[in-house]
Amino acid sequence: MNTFFNYKNQILHCEDVNIPKLAHEFGTPLYVYSHGALKNQFQLFDTAFKEHDHLICFSMKANSNGSILKTFVNLGGGIDVVTGGELFRALKAGCAPKRIVFSGVGKSREEMKQALNAGILQFNVESIAEMNTLNEVAKSLDKKAPVALRVNPDVDPQTHAYISTGLKESKFGISHEKTAALYEQMVKMSHLEIVGIACHIGSQLTTVEPFVEALRKILSLVEVITKKGIKLKYLDLGGGLGITYHNEKPPHPQQYAQALLGELKHCDLKLIFEPGRFLVGNTAILVSQVLYNKERDSKSFVIVDAASNDLMRPALYDAYHGIVPVKTNEGRKEIKADVVGPICETGDFLAKDRVIPIFESGELMAFNSAGAYGFSMSSTYNSRPKAAEVLVSGNQYALIREREKMEDLIRGEKIPDFV
């Protein structure tokens, strides 16, 4: 919980709006975002790096809702995209193309064309094959593609294996040892314009040391590349700064900035950052209604109307999301239970062996820290319509994504005559 989500008269509020009101109006499961929290997180990061020219490109994969994107764009931010669909969303949200960075290991030719025609700031290229393809595509359009090579610095980010991206065994980036030679090769490519260098070592990092280690390796490369007469404009340091889900103690942005800026005293390149989770993770809750309590062989289950299709992180990463009652009261007893959804999978759980308050059927339950990789990873598995999303600002609120209807589940499907 934070100052934007708190109890007033024992009722959970998002800013000045009580959660039961939103659940009654829009139903459950329901994502509720705080506009104030979104702005606060962006400004914390932005202020921390005020001493150095920089651009914050929100990593859209964390949350792609247009209202979230627009909030950051209005604050002067850019957007980091990894697909043509994300690029489409970024432009629709009003992001200037020159504030868009295109990352990802598998850009298609069509996506390259889309980005080149839009006039984006930078492609973060991740392989020799991609570099050659991008040059071909740019040539076919008679354009020059602005590129940075994404370096894999082989740094252990000390985070979950699935979200570690800077180790040699990961699919991301170009070998640190081969980077300088590839920059020399790119100079000879007529339709590539070298503009920067990039790296990203992972997500949900809770110490600054891996960031500093990676930066030192990148700066050594910058020195080598510069001595070869290749001019760079941008140093893209990716994202990865963690948040508190349970008992983690990630560095404050100011601490993170001080550690990096201490290494950048003689670097005049414009910094690009791609934070995702830090900007949105703790700005939202997922509200769910308790359906049933079930006891079996001394094992307790609380069955709710949210499921792993709504919030995949616990099933995918065994991730922790705090659980709180929407209406609290003193003296509420506790129970050790699994919190599970209606999906027909044993892996459909939102918490396992968790000590939580006892909930009665019909009560509302809130899952904290649901703003990052919540809705954006959701699906319609078991033909469950996706949840609605609401944005709150002070005492105002608005539906920013309608709950899917049953008809939406079959939209685009066609049954051929021979069936």
C-alpha cells in the first residue's frame, strides 16, 4: 500500500474514491489505477537524473493502456516498444516518433517499415542478421535507419531467471566482445545511421551494483568506438529498477541515479532509460470478489472471481502480490490458505499458503502492486472476458478500458461451410 491507496473509515480508497463504489459500478475483476501515483513515479525518476540530459521511454510491455501511455507522454516521456502493435499504440497515444525507441530481438520487415515510415528515434539492434535486414529494408524505402547496438554485457542482475536479460545464455543483445567490430561494419552500411549504444540487463533489480557493472562495460566500449571515429549521441541504459512487492528494498531513484551519474562524469551522451515496472507497478490494484471458501483435508482455499488469466505473475513466476480486504475491521481473524481462481488448472493461483484475513463469500479482496505485467499479460483462457480498467484522479474516475463482452470472445472467428 502507499499514500495513493489507503483506508478511510475502514474502506479502501484509491486517492479520494472508495473501491466498493468502483466495484459496484464496473464489476469485478477490476484494475484500478491512481493517476497521482503514475505522475509521482515518473517525476521521481525524472528528477533523479535532472543533472544529465536524458529521455525516459516508458517500457510499454509493462502496461499498454492508452491512458497510461498518454499520462507519461504528457509529462515529457517517450515510449519503448518491442512490436508493431506497441508502436501503433504509442503513436495513437500521441507520442512523438522522435521519442520512441524500438527494442526486441525479432523485429519483422513489416515492423521495420512501419517504424522507418513513422520516423522513430532509434532501433536497438540485437543481432547481425537484424542489422543486415534493417539496412535492406531502409534501402528499399530510400531511408536511413537510426541504430544502436544492444550489448549483452554478461552481468548477473540477481533477479528471477525468466526476467534476466544481460547474461550470455539469454537471447538478448550482442556479445560484448564483438560489439566494436560490428560498429565498424555498420559504418560501411549505406542505409544505417549510427546514433547510440544500448543495454538492458533485466527486470526487478533490487541493488545498484549490477547496473554499475554493466555501465562500466558499456562505457569502455564507448571509448573504443569513439576512438575509431564513430560518433554516438545516445546511451540507452534500459530499465530494470525494482519495486517493493513484499519485503524487497530496491534503491530509491535518487540512489540509483547517484550511482550511475558517478560513472558518467565525463560522458556527454544523452541518456535514454526504459523503466516499466518502476513507473506503473505500485500504481494499481486488482479488485476481486470472493466466491467461496473451501476446506479439504486440513487445506484451505479461498476461491475468487479473478484468476491467472487476469494476473499471470503468480502462476508464471511464483510472484508475490499483497492481499488486503477492501473493508477492514479490527479483530478480523487470519487463516493460511491458497487464493485461487475458477480456471481449470492447478496452476491457477494468486497466492499459495498465504496467511490472510478470513474473507466471507461476497467480500471484496484487493491484490496490490498490480500495475505492471497485470492486464498487459492477461488472456481470455477458459473463454473468460478480460477485466475492465479504471483510472482515478482525486475524486474523479473514468473507465479506461471496458470489460470484454461475450461477443468479443468470438470476434474475428469464422466457421467455414464444410464444418
